[in-house]
Amino acid sequence: MRLLLSGKAKCNSHGQDSSYFLGLQAYEKNPYDQTRNPQGIIQMGLAENQLSLDLVESWLSENQDVAGFKSDGESIFRELALFQDYHGLPAFKKALVQFMAEIRGNKVSFDPKKIVLTAGATSANETLVFCLAKAGDTILIPTPYYPGFDRDLKWRTGAEIVPIHCTSSNDFKITARALQQAYQEAQNCNLKVKGVLVTNPSNPLGTTMTRAELDLLMDFIVEKQIHLVCDEIYSGTVFGSPNYTSIVEVLSKYEKAEVWDRVHVVYSLSKDLGLPGFRVGAIYTNNGSIIAAATKMSSFGLVSSQTQYFLSMLLSDKKFTRNYISENKKRLEKRHASLISGLQNAGISCLKSNAGLFSWVDMRHLLSSSTFEAEMELWEKIVYDVKLNISPGSSCHCSEPGWFRVCFANMAEETLEIAIRRIKAFVDV
Amino acid sequence: MHRVFFPDFPWKTLQNNLHNGPRPGPYFKRITQLPLSLLSTTISCSFPANSSFVFVHLSCYFISYQVKNPTSLFSLKTMSYVSSNRKPLLSRKATNDGHAENCPYFDGWKAYDKDPFHPTQNPSGVIQMGLAEHQLCFDLVQEWLVSNPEASICTKEGVDKFRDIALFQDYHGLPAFRNAVAKFMGRVRGDKVEFDPDRIVMSGGATGAHEMITFCLADPGDAFLVPTPYYAGFDRDLCWRTEARLLPVVCHSSNNFKVTRKALEEAYAKAVEANISVKGLLLTNPSNPLGTILDRDTLREAMSFINEKNIHLICDEIYAATVFRQPDFISIAEIIEEDQEYNRNLVHIIYSLSKDMGFPGFRVGIVYSYNDAVVECGRKMSSFGLVSSQTQYLIASMLSDDQFIGKFLLESAGRLATRHNDFTDGLRQVGIKCLNGNAGLFLWMDLRGLLMESTVEAETALWRVIINDVKLNVSPGSSFHCSEPGWFRVCIANMNEETTKVALARIREFVLRNGNKPNRKEKCWQSDLRLRLSFRRIDDVLRSPCIMSPHSPIPQSPLVRTRT
């Protein structure tokens, strides 16, 4: 029967056979629950932000009008139910870009006419690749990177990813040499490079890019005349220094240059606001042709008007956004600190990080040998014996074995403490 | 309408051809004044099945120009996109016409945008009859919402669910949502069939569902047969990013546009001859734009056809609950059960709540497949267009309310029937016939008698008059790839009763004014007819505030600066 399906249906470019997803499956079969299944697997493989939802819930209790599809007491249900314009709800786009600016300390401002709404960042990234590349073209991505990119950027688009290798020797920073090497590798394979895609703050590293790195990227794309996509989905999770620099700040000095049209930002409310279920993603770009094409492509995954309306109300409340951004930061910092000190106690160090919902943990010293097989062995022990679902570095295409991504913002504090205890017990043996 | 793309086309040659072609005149002169460097040298042309004319599009200047005998002017080659001096930095998909929005039928939207009807503020404005929306039952839904505040996770009654729902991004979808949708689909089909919630895959509206099923079933270049006339959005949904193609199965008014086995076989044979791999057949039942349902024989023939050829059958049943009169709707789900020999792995149903419930804004699209591998693959692909969990929760609650749904379906059918009768009666009184339909949110109106000649050109000319003089934005049959000129789709469920009366009065007045003159050439609206040349710079397109729905068959209307 599979003979009658498309090539895409038959291949496994969706990447779901990777350990990242296998770990999630193992968790599904035996999920930890404080009362009902205290011996279950603790989920530390899902980068969710569960720390600040209570702030949204309180806002709701004070803004009941929004809840009932009402605006100024009048029902707007009909208008919302009918609203399917792919340009998006103007009030929502306005509130969204203001929120994005606020996250960046209002050092930059965004134009609502340059934003395209999509069904989550998953869709935003795929749409951008459809706009920039044809089947066989390549995107360069620094390793380690989010495993989902293999599906989002390659599966249905037919594009390729060539890694820009980053190593622990310089804390996984992007170097000019690594960029050139990746470009050369693509050329050697006869692959046309269409752009570079970076995630800043980084998933899985949890670090923010330095100004120097951003300048380096700009120089590189100017030289090669290619695009730069910056996935800034974690921009609202920066909890420590150094301060966050968005590519949009760097871009401001290139306003008259040709490269102005070739830098694109991806955003979403799944991480900062902790609303992954609502499927709110966005593409922001100065490139008019991409705005036009991506807007039409967004027909395949528009944001529910019900959701756009709710969020337009929430994000227009500046008191709420100000409080949320600062409170969320504090809670993430505290939670991050708990994990780091807990791991330190167990003799495990992490990459120094200031953002994200996870830590990049160094378990190289726990490997039986410096190989990916040993990493898999260790991973299986941690998932099935220690009962923690963490993500092995190989699933993130890390070039060095022994690193693991451990999420800390998707559970109660007590659960994190239990997880840390389990790790200590495992290491002490 | 076939889309054929031409290679980089020398400007001088175009000038010469237009100059020497059948319609010289002021238009080409204006073209020649534009500096060559401003133009992309990509030219695409499109011409309908009967090839009586071609529209020439220059990719950054939009020129509608009718030229007869196109094959003598151009030779067919594959398209390439090259900008004047720069490296091509965007993909072809981003810059070609695959989104199908650059066809010339934007005058209707332009007219509506500039002059929208309002009963008190603008009673002589253009009435929107090009949007297939179901606006007749919102009062029922609103009433339900008020009585069921817990269905929204934002109310104080529902907020305790907020966190779990906000975090829920599992591509299997909320179990309650799938269960409710499966039950609703069964209800809509009179509970003659049952649907398995585990076969329900979410998508970003039916638009997303069509693209997704195509990605699952077809490789670039593969084709789907689709009976004409068909919803113009399919060109984008099934072909744009998937690079699949659509091949028409031509249907005729002589037998009420029935889909015959003969027509299916002919279309298939043509494909085989042209070395095109056919992957499936796409049926819309109830039909858009016809407003009719497929009878049991046709459905059985379709099943036997696809089984014989071992190709897929995609049934878009998005209008299933808009059937307002006998005969009863028959879903492919029923036909499948009739014969154990049918290969169920070939059958897939596309569904949505946009038409039956009137919720296009909520983007609830469904792919229901009898093929396990398609369900599995589709689920993974649904990551690109999941339904917002907030909406899933609301819909789950609403569709599980048996009493409400029973009342809604009955009322909806009743109101659609009344609206349908109001229009068909009113039209009949002035001698305008419609195809005999019992479903959908529109009428398939027969205006062949008002055409000067039986050509698409004449249909377009009549359409422009209906927009600009009668002030109704209706959709011409050619935009649905209809093989016979003179048919128009008229949407009737997207307005209130007063507007209905105004629309009917205008049609009546127009018909009576023109009457049935023995000599067609004397029709008074034809005296001033000429082609209009519209220029539109690409940056105008990009900056124009398009506010209309992208999901109607007529594309968004940017502001067009006509120069006549």
C-alpha cells in the first residue's frame, strides 16, 4: 500500500525516528505523576514554559469580557467566526509587534505590516524555506540545533541542511572558519546555499549570541549574498546577563544596503508566553516579496481568529506585558539556578547560559568512551533506569558526544528536586 | 484554465506581436513607454480550455490583454524566472503565480472594496455575492455560547482548564475534539455511517487539508483528475507548493454537469497519452459551485473507476450539512461499506467547519483517511497547521451537545432552503434559470441567454457589467474552469433578508431593462464595451490593503489603477 503514497509519505525526513522523539514516547508510556505514578519518568525533554501561566489566568479573571467574545459589551462572535483574512487581525498584529519590541527593551520597533502570522514557529520556518529555497537547495545551521528543524525545514520542502560545526572549545560559538567550512562543504556536494538559519537565544544551548557573532553572520551573508533567518522564539526567556541583542538591532545599520531584504525573523508565543497549544507563529521581514508570498502561504495554517482576538486583548494590556516579562524572567532565573546547583552537587557542570527553558549539560565524564554509541548507552540508562527523559546531544546534531539538553521550566519545583535527587543517586553509584 | 509559462521573452518581440496582432490600439503604445530595465522579463500566459484568447501577464506590470490565436504568437516552453540584473534570491514558489491570485478576475473585488453595500450608509453599493459563507445561524451559536460559558477556557467557568489546554500541542488533537468531530460527521450524514475518531487528522482549514493530503499522496508532477466546474482555490491548494497538477474532467450542462464514467475515462486516457502520472480523483460533494449532490450511481462509478485504475479518491465533503432538501446527501463513507471488494486504502475525506457551521475564522480542517499510512503521515504533517487548542476545546464542547446540534442542523437546513427558494423564485420571475440544486451556499445561475456570443470573452464582458452597473459581485463560471461560458455562481447565504431583496430587485431591474430582444446585438449594455487595460506595479500590490477573504475563488483585490 505504501507504494501508492508520495515519496514524502514514505521517507523518514519527518525525523520522528530520532531519539528526541523516542524519548517522548517512552515518557508517554510511563509518565511521572506525584501521587499516581511517583516512579514514572520525569519529562525533561520538552521545552515548555509552565512557570508563568498563573499570570495569564489572573489576567483572565479580571477581563471577563474577552472571554465571552464580547467587545464593549457587544458580542463579536460573528465577526470573529467569519474572519479568515490571511492578513491577520490588525489589533492582534499591532499588539504582537509591540510585545516583541518590549521584549527587546524597546530598543527597536516593528512594523505590523511586515509581520506574517503562521500556525506556530513550525509553520513559519517551513514557509520561509518554501520562499527561499527549492528542493535540493541548502540551509546552513550551526550545531547543535533543535531536532525539529530536520522536519520543519527539509521534509516537504525538499531542502537540505548542512551543519556549521560548533564545539565546546569556545563554548559552541560560531566562528568565521566554521561558516566558511560549512559553505565549502555544501559546494563540494554541489548544493546551492540559500541561507543561514540561527536560533537566538539558542536551543539547545540556552545562550544568547554576542554582538561579534551577529556581526560575523551579517558579514558572511553579505559576502555570499544569501539570506539569514533568525529564530528568536526564546527572546523572552533571557533571564541573565549578557543582555540580549536581537538581529533586528544589528540590522538597523544596514537600512540602505542590499542585505536589508535578506534578514528574516521567526517568532512565536509558545515559549515566552507558554502557549504552545494556541499555534501562534510569525515571520517578520523587510522583504516585500516574502511578505507577499508568505502571507498567501499562511492560508495553509492561519491562526484561529478566536485565539488572535484573545491574544490581542492580552498583549494590548501594557500593565500585563510589563509585569509578565519581568516576573517570567525572575522565575526562569530561579529555576535555572536550582538545576545548575543541583547538578553541580552531583559533579555535573553545564554550559554557562542566560536564556532558554533548558540547560546544556556536560556529561562527557560519565561516558564509557568518547563516542556517540556511549552517549546512547548513557541516554538509555538515564531514560529507563534513572527515569528522566532528557535529550541526547546527538539528536541535536552535536558534533561532540556527551552533551545533553535538560529542560527545567516544564514541571513543578518539587518535581525538579526529585529529578535532581535521582541524578545524584545515579552518579553516586 | 491552463497555465503555461513562457521563457524570458524579448521585449521587442512582444511589442511587434501585439502591434501586428488582432487588437492594436492605444494599449500597446502605453506599454512601449515603460523602460525595459523596470520590467522583469518573465512572462506568463494563461488561456482557457477553448483557447480563444490569452491573458498576458508581465510579472511586475499587470496587463490583461486579450489576444486571439495565441499559438501563432508564442511557442510553449518551460518557465524560468530571471530578474533583470540580480541573482534569483527567492524560490520559484515565492515568485510564480502558483498561488493563483494573479488571474485577471479582480475587478469584482476592487469594485466591492471601493464601494461596499450597506443598507443605510451605502444602499447603492456593490453587494458581495462572491463569498461562500454561511451567515444564517449565528444567533443559534451565540445563544449556545451564552448558556455554555465553560466551553471557553477564558471565562471564569472555564479558566481552570486554561493551563492544560494552552500547553496542549499534541498533534493527535484533544481526544474530546476528535470524538466530537467524528460524532458530528456521523450526525450530518443522518447517522447512516460512523466515523472513527482515530482516523481524524487536523489541518489548517480545508485549505491546509487539501495541501496536506496532496503531499501525502503525490510527488511533484503527479496529477489529480477533477470534474469541472470546480472551486478555483484547488489550483493553489493542491498544486502550488506540492507541484502536483490538476487535470479537468469536463462536465456539461446537457446532463446537468453530471460526472460520467465516459468523461473520467477520457480524462484518464488523455493523461496517460501525455505521460502524466494520475494519482487520484478529487470530487467535491456537495459540489462547489454547482450546489448539487452526487447521486449513488455516480459515486459507485467513481469508486469502481478508482479501484480499477488503482488511484486515490479524495472526497471534499465540506458542504455536507448544507443539503437543505431531498434527495438526501450520500457520503462516500456510505458507498465504501456497500462492497467489501472496494479498496478502502484509496479513500480519503476532506472536511471542515467553515461552511456547515459558518466558522471559517476558526480554521478547523479535517483529513479523514481510511488508509492507516496516510493517517500516520498526515498526523506528522499536521504539525504545520494544527487547530488552536483553544478552538479545539470550544468545538469539542459545542459539537458534543447533541440537543444543540440536532436543533442547529434542522434550523440551518430550513433557513438555507428558504433563502434558496427566495432567490430561485425571484430569478424565475424574470426568466433566469438556475441549475436545480439542493445544497451549498450559492446558486449556479444560467445567463447564457444574455451573452452576445458563446465565448469566455462575452462572459467576462457580461460579468463586468454585472459588477459595475448592476452592482453585484458574482463569480463568472470561467473562474471555476467551466467549459461553457455564461454560468455564474451567486452566493446567497452571506447576507441578511433585506440585502437579499435588494439584490433580487437589482437583477430583476437589469433583466427587464434589457429584455429578450430578438437581435442580441442590440442589448444596450454592450454598446460601450471595450477591454480595459489595468496597470499594477508590483509594489502597489504589496502595499495595497487587501482586506477580503483569501479563501474565495476570486483572489484578493488589490487597489488597481485603471488607465483608460
